[in-house]
Amino acid sequence: MPSAAKSRPTAPQPGPDGGASAWAGGALGISRPWQLAGLAALFLGLTAALLFSGASAAREVSDPGALVRWGLPVSKAIHNVALATVIGGLIFAVGILPRTAGPRSRTHNGDAPEHPAFARALAIAAAAGAAWTLSAVAVLVLTYSDVAGQAVGGDAEFTRALVYFITDIETGRAWLTVTIIAAVVTTALFGVRSLGGLALTLFLALAGLVPPALIGHSSSSSDHEGAINSLGLHLVGVSSWVGGIVVLALLSGILTGPKPGAAADITEPTLRRFSSLAGFAFALVFASGVINARIRITNWGDLLGSPYGQLILAKSAAALVLGGIGFMHRQWVIPQLGRKGSAMSSRRVLWQLVLVELLVMGATSGVAVALSRSAPPQPTTFAPDASPAFIVTGYELPPELTSERWLTEWRFDWLWVAVVLFGLVAYFLGVAKVLRRGDKWQWFRAVNWVIGLLVLTYITSGPPSVYGRILFSAHMVDHMALTMVAPIFLVLGAPVTLALRALPARGDGSRGTREWLLVLIHSKFSQLVTHPLFAAANFAGSIVLFYYSDAFGFAMRDHVGHELMILHFSLTGYIFILSMIGTDPLPRRAPYPMRLLLLLATMGFHAFFGVAIMGGTSLLSADYFGNLGRAWGPSALLDQQMGGAVAWGIGEVPTLLVAIGVAIMWSRSDERETRRTDRAADRNNDADLTAYNDMFAKLAERDARLAERNSKLEGR
């Protein structure tokens, strides 16, 4: 049988020194032309799409020159691929690959060296981080030249204008933020090796996707928040998918090094884990892309007849092709890797499919950059006669709030819709796995989880969210339901317990979802935020700090602030309810009397807050609620006072229900303790009671002897 290296296009085998021989062919594992095919496809796709859409043509007015017209999209293409590769390398290091080479490879001091694949993934990410940082600087400078309509120059006037662009213009500040994030992530990649530190680095790298989502065409679309959220989700999915494929291709020399089926062979588990991630990324990319395109293109004529729409159709077709290749990986290729007689041919097919994926992904990435340089068919600027509400909120005023409109007025927040769908699918996949294994899962928990997700969707995308931007009273309904209603049902669903039962434990030294959950549960951070006193103080104190500071105005005016508000208060409520009535594992739980005391304290605090709002005579965030131009409903101040009553009422009822739940759990705990004591007594024939009675009998006998002795002494 021919060797693996001759039967497929791979890099050389890693040596026993942790991959030195593979590094001889290239520090990043680039030793075959096919590994660079994606870059060639990227630039070919970019060039073709720019020429097709006309985005590279010279402008009639304020043309910055050919260097900017072509250099900016090329820099963006490099930036996007480099960022995706950083994210992909960190995902592989944090959640897919084993960190160490195993106990048999320990050094003389007892430490296990890093696994060659783990070290290679981080080396790839570090090199990509350097490219990300440099390309972000290039994009920053070229974006200014493009916006200003002047060629890149080195004179003092160009430098002063560039500094102004970076410090005072939103687009410039966004790219400066990206550059700083890229530099910090790259620095961390050259020094951090702990999995916890790498996980934080991964989150920071993902944060680098936020500024581009905020400043693209999405920021001025008719449904700008929906477009921003869908684009952000799209970028997360694309970066995870594309970056994973790039890293997978560059790891090919290590993944195909050991003999198939050998103990050191990590090919099958690595591909299986990435395949699951890629399946999720495909669903996220395709769904978010359709939503984003639907927001920007409102009719079939624009989709079929404009260059912008035709590029979208090309991207969609490419995504479907990539999804089909991923399906082939999961259903046909990966299951054959561990089988004797077919492993070699399966690996050959595997890397051939990866090559095709690189080509399609590269070309699609080029089309995506050209698409971002093309103007959508619909205008993306505000009308000169825009209403006050549209200027302040980005949306026109909804119709006057009535009873039926508490059910009919919706504006989907696609970020939280994605969270809900993921939570729903993941939960029932876990339930199905537990049931297939023969274990039981209470239907009561599943029903509560579904109700909690439905309530969360209603809060974030339904009338409370729509009217919460206009009416303080509706906002308070939204806020209190987010903090007090949805968390009760979600906590009763016991998702962490389900995950720990359904997810298999890994034995190869890598960390999957189950391992990361356990790390989080036992971490110092978890011990702090779930401590009953801290959870109660955070739950009660956050509301005052939020509404009586600039954070409230930031959350109302800014989309990022609004999403952070939802995240903070949903987590605050969830952690507090979990510490009161949850069954999921926690570092520590308060005794039942303390829980009731904390609940009574929070009830009193909510009452105090509600009364303070009801009696207030100054408008909170007056520059927002006072400038909406609302002609219907109560005045802004009267509506705010009504919101105080809502905060008092909605805050008390769920807290009272939780207190009743704590009392019931306390009673059941006492009953369980009584039954346990009775069972122990049955097992040892009431040994404890017999010993207790014997003790009193001995005491009585001793007292009798003492009395008899005293009487004799008195008789003398």
C-alpha cells in the first residue's frame, strides 16, 4: 500500500520533537501548492466581482485614485481572511484539539509537551494576527482616502485630516478599535498558553467583528438594528467556518501524519468536532445572509436585475455548495476514517474536498468584499424630512398602544432570535440523547424551558421591545419581565444539568462544551457572581445604578447599549433565580432561611424603587423621551410615573412566587431529611434511638446512686 504522503496532497509528517520536521517545510505547515489555492481564488473572485459590479471604476468626482480603489478591497480581503484564521486557530486550540501530547511524551521534569497540532494552530493564529493588525492599519488609512476622495499622501495636511477621521468620525473610530483589538489579540497569541487565557483571547477576537458590523451598509438600512444583528451573526458564522477550513488545511500534515487507527491519530475526532461546528456555522451563515439580503433588497427586480442582487445570488449558491460538501464530510467521509481498508482512500477524498472548499470559500470571500464596496439598490441615507422619532430611534413611531397591539406589533431582534433557536434545538437534542440512553428527563423541565424561550422572544422582539423604545412604562414592562419572568421558567428548565448528562466527557485532553461548563461552574468568577449575597445585591442594585446613570440613555440611544442591557439584566435575573430555586449545580447555596430573607429584601427594594419613580418629577433620559415627537398617549413624565407603578407591581408578584417556591423546597427538604432518618433507623433497628434512651437510663441510674449515697451520709 502506498504511503499516506504519496497518496494525498499533505505536508510532511511531524517529527518526535513536536513538529520540527513539518516546520522545516514552513513554519505554518504550508508545504504544498494546494494549501494556497484559497488565496488565489480569493483574489480572482474579488477582481471579477469588482469588475462586474463596477465598484473599481474611477469616480467622476473626488476619485481617490487606482491605489485606493483597488488597494482598499484587497486590504479588506486580507483583513477578513486573517481575522477568520485567528478565530479559527483559537477555536481549534480552545475546543477541538488536545493541548498536550499525552503521558507517554512527558519530559524529564514530568511535564507533557504541547501537542504538535495545538502548537501549530496557535502558530497559525499568531501569524494571522500579525497580518490582521497590519491589514487593519491599511484599511484604516485607505478608508479615509476613499471617504475623503483624495490619494494617499504623506504631507502634514493629510496626516491632520487622518487624525481627525480616526478620533471624531464614527467609521474612523471603528477601524481604530479594530486595529487596537487586533494588536492586543496578536500580542496575547505570542505569550498566552493557558486554555482560560486563550478562551478570553477568542472572545476578544470575536469582539473585533462588532465594529465592521456597525459601520457597513447595515448601519443606515431601513431596519438598521435588524441589519446590524443579522450581519454580525453572519460574520461570526463566516469567520468560524472559513477560519476553521484554513486551519484544517494547514494542519493537514499533522492530521495525516500518524498511521490511521494509531493511538496518536487525532484526525477522526478533530474532523468530527469541526464538522459539528461547521454545520452550525452553515445554518447561521445562510439564515443570517437571507435575512440581511431581505432587509436591503425589497423586491425581486432588485435581486435579479441589479449587480448587487446578482452578487448576493452568487454568494447564496456558493454557500449551498459548501453546505453540500460539509454534508458529504459528515455523512460519508468521516465515518470511513476509522475503518480498516478504507481509511487511506477516505483521507484522500477528505483533503480533496477540503481543497474544493478552500477554492469556493476563497472566491466567495472575494465576492463578499466586492459586495461591501457596491451600493445596494435601496438608498441607505436618511430622508431630509425624517421625523423626530426616526432621527432619535431609527424607526418611525408605532401606532398608538392599545390592548390588541400588545400582541401584534413585532420587530424581530435577530440576535436574540438566534439565541432562542439555538437554545431550543440544543435542549431537545440533549433530551433526545438522554432518552435514547435509557435515562429519564422530566417533561416539566422541558415545558418550562420552552415557555421561558417564548417569553424571552416576546420580550426582545415583541410589543414590549417595540413600545419600550417610545414609552417608559412599556420599557419597564420589558425590563421587569426580562429580569423576573423569563428567568423563572429558564431556571426551572435546568439546562446545565441536561448538558452535563447529555454531553460525553472527553478523554484526549481537549476541552469540549461539557469540560468548559465544569470549568466555569467551579471557577472563582462563578463562586463570586453566584454567591447568594452578591447575586441579591447585583439583582437589586443594578436597577438603581442603571436608571440613575448615563447607562440608561446609552441603552436607549445606542444599539450596542441596548443589547448589553438585555444581556446584563437577563443574566442578573437568571443567576439570582438560580441561587433561589435552581437545581443546576452551583459552587454554594444559601440555607433556606437566608433565601427567604434575601427575597423579602429584594421585594422591599423593588417597592422602594417603584415608589421613587412614581413620585419623581424629573424626566429620566429627557433628551431621549422628550424628543420623540409622540402625539398620542400620556405625557412623558406621566408615563414615567406609570412605569414606576409597573416596576413595583411586576417586581413583587414574581418575587412572591419565588418565595413560595423556596418555602415548598424547604418543606420538601425537611421531609426528605425525615425520611432519610427513618430509613437509617430501619436499617440499624433504631440504634440511634436505643443509644439515646440508654444514655438517659444511665443518667437516671447515676442520679439514683447519688441520691442513695447522700441519704446514707445524712443518716450518719
